Amino acid sequence: MPSKNRSGWAAEEFADVKLGDKRLDTRLIKLCDRFSDAPESPINQACLDWAETKAAYRFFQNNKVAVEKMLAAHQNKTAQRAKEYKTVLALQDTSYFVYTNHPKTEGLGKMSFKKGKNVENIYSNGLIMHTCLAVTTKGLPIGLLDQKNFSRKLRKKNNNKIKPHDFLPIEDKES
């Protein structure tokens, strides 16, 4: 089944992306078109066949594929679109992705929910994503201005006494 998305939005959006190999740039555009045709579907259902599914997984595992490069290309297009409006809102939100039941997943941070009745500390494993979305005053999404994905490193308890070395530099703070 050919892509239903005939507008070519992905080719326009990622025209300036440079992943280090033209084939990767082309694959990115094809994947974006596939995923936008079936946004609720897992990778294997969004792709047309097994070969395309394998190509998608190879793309995501390729060290040359840098999220920062893809995001930068999108951010540049977002900035261009924003110039068309007198006022643009920068909406921010933080999302928490909990993967506690995925024990083999690496690179997850600890996120504390609460103290349990029978357990001193209950932690879940996961990732944090902070997004800033550009939106017009009429609610039309223009694109991402920024997005940070990270895992939280828990600090040691210090018995509620703040010491001078406990302060983090602004660059290291989540906020």
C-alpha cells in the first residue's frame, strides 16, 4: 500500500537534515510518511512489509542517526513558520515514561513516587521528556521549539541540611 500522505510534508520538513549518508536522510523521510499514515500503529504495522520493518529498525540502531540533527532540521522549519505570525505561544510540558516492568532496558533513571506502607522507598524506572511546542494564538501547532529527553540521577539524602556543595549549577538543573 503506497503512502496515503501525498502532501510531501516529511520531504519538506527534513529537506535540510544531514545524517551523514543520503540514504539515511531518505529513510527518515520515508519513515515519517509511514508513521504519519498510521500514528497509532507499532513499527511493524506501519511499515509495508518485513523488509521495510527491518530497515526501520536498522535506521533506529544506526549510530549516524542523531536525534539532535533531526530535531535541528525541524526546529529550523518551525522558526520559519513562526515568522508568519505576530504572536506565537511557547507551551511547555514534562512527561514521564515509566518502564519499571522492562528490567532489561538500560539507561533508565529512578523516579520516586512515594514511601510505601511496608517499603521505605518505592521507585520506578523511566525517562523524562520536557517539550516546548510553538502554537499560534488560535491553537494551531507550528512545531517543536525544543525537546530534552533524560534520565534522572537521584541525589543522596542529606538529612535536610543544605550544604554549599549541594547546589547545582543552572546548566545541570532539570528546570
